[in-house]
Amino acid sequence: MRMTDWRGRGRYLVLTVLVAALTSIPLGLSGAIAGAGNTVRVTDADNGRTLTLASGDALVVSLASTLGTGFGWKVGHVDAKVLRQTGPSELVHPPNPMPGAPATQVFRFVATGGGSTRLELDYVRPWERGVPPARTFHLGLTVR
């Protein structure tokens, strides 16, 4: 085999790798951009507020909870076409917690589509039926 045959194959291999690398860049960037968004954090102090989010934004709601009392927060109302919960709530304990000490219950949502919804979280005992929530947290949300 002549030396020029190897050089031609080497160029073909380099060109193939280069084309594969360049065509994968836009796909990788578009995935990163599509998932990108701001994170908006709210707490008990934001009860009753109205917020505007962009589609793709994350909403993190952190509310005080004392689970030793049997109470915990649950989603009472939200339009999932506008705002979708991304998983179960998480309980965050303070450093060196005492038994029965308050913790923080954290809910995570993502703005999925345009529109408006009311987010309502209710502080309830899950086994009690027909009993109004001990507390309610409301947010008015508009997603653009």
C-alpha cells in the first residue's frame, strides 16, 4: 500500500470525527438552554403574593412544619398544565434538631406552560377527613 492511501484514509477519519463533533454541539447546547431557567424561592413570608414566571423557571417553596404534631404540607390546588411538581416534598431538619423541633418542608415545581394558576398548599393531618387545614399557603402565578 502506498503512503498516499494512508493519508487519504487519515483525512477521512479526521473529517468524520470533526463533522460528528460539530453536529453534536448544537444539540448539546439546545438541551442546556431548554432546561435553563431561573429559580424562584419563596417561604412562609410570601403567603398571598402573586408571581410571574417564565416557562422553564423553577419554583421552590419552603414552609415551616412540625411533623411531630401529625401535620404536614400537601398540595391542595395547582394547574399542572401551568406548574408541575417535580417530585415529592423534602423535609429539611435544622442542624442538631431536638425531638419535635420544627423543620422545613420543601416543594419543587417547574413552570411548564403559559397561563395562570393558584398554588395552594394545605397544612393538614393526612388521616383527618373533612377537617379544614390548620394553615393554608397561597401563591398566584402567571407563567409566560
